[in-house]
Amino acid sequence: MGCYDINEGDFSGRTSLAWAALRGHEALAGVLLGRQEVNPDKPDNNGQTPLLHATWRGHEGVVKILLERKEVNPQKSDMCGQTPLWRAAEVGHEGVVTMLLRREEVNPSKPEIFGQTPLTRAALFGHEGVVKVLLKCEGVNADQRDNLGHTPLMGAAMCGHEGVVKMLLEREEVNAAKPNIIVTAERRSRSLLGEEMRQW
């Protein structure tokens, strides 16, 4: 009609394409992407793109057609630093994770603002298939700490995910005896306090 902006968002900034991606309406997403004026990578008010919405919900068909568009950046993160891969790994969508990792620009180790990587989240929630896929990626550090000093092994052990723990322990770089930063700081504080008391 020429009187409506097809890229206009609602109160949350989500466009028609974003809602189609979120709900998994593959055919409708295809119709919208067939319009030249549609921006397939427009973020909402939280910085979340249609691709991020589709990966979070595990809609593989929608993810596939979005990734076919050169304008779509599969590495684009939202306001919290969470990428499409991060969200897919957190929820355990192994098929989507595999699809994203085929793209050269996707960094499998990129942390969000709290330092948690896709592997950290997959391990924390016990998604064994996703953990296995991520551990095969070149350059992935299976012992990487987040901002609180937690490693993927700590998260998996804390939540009782035995299968994930076994997989991580097979990695040479994983140190099962390594304390987190908080524990290390507490021990150091106690040590310093004890030294001061002895000197006093």
C-alpha cells in the first residue's frame, strides 16, 4: 500500500519478521523475507534480532532461511552480549547450534557480559549433545572461567549433570581441583588476616 513501514516495531521494537521468527512461522517468514524492503537483521529494543529469536526457540527452518540472507549477522549479540549461538546452547537446541557453527564468523567461545560462554551455559543446564558439539570446536577452552570464577565443570557438577562432568574431565585443560575466584579470595583474606594477627 505504500503507507506502512514493514520494518516498524511494536512497543518492544519487534518487527513482523521478528514475531514470525519467534513463533516459528517458517512460511510467513519466507513471505516477509521475499519483500525487498524488509530488514532481516533489525534488532528490537533489547538488541535481539529475528535470528536470535529463532535460535532461542529452536526453529531450525526459520534459522536456515535467515542464515541464507547475507545481511544477517549470525554473530550479532543483544544488549547482554548474548549471541544466537549462546542462546541456542543455553536452551539445548543441538541442531541450531550445529547450523550456526558452520558459519566462519561465529565464535564458539564468545562470552556475554558476565563472562559465560555457550559451553558454560550448555554445561550448567546439562545439554550433553550441545556440550559434545562445542568441545569439538577448535579453540574452545573447556576450563574457561566466567566473571565469578566458575568453570563449565563447576556449573555441571553443581547441578548434578554426571554425563557433562565426565565429558569435561576427559579434557586435558580441565582442572577438577581448581577453586573459583571467590574461594581463592576468601582463602587469601584469611591467610592475610592470620598473618596480621600473628604479627600483632
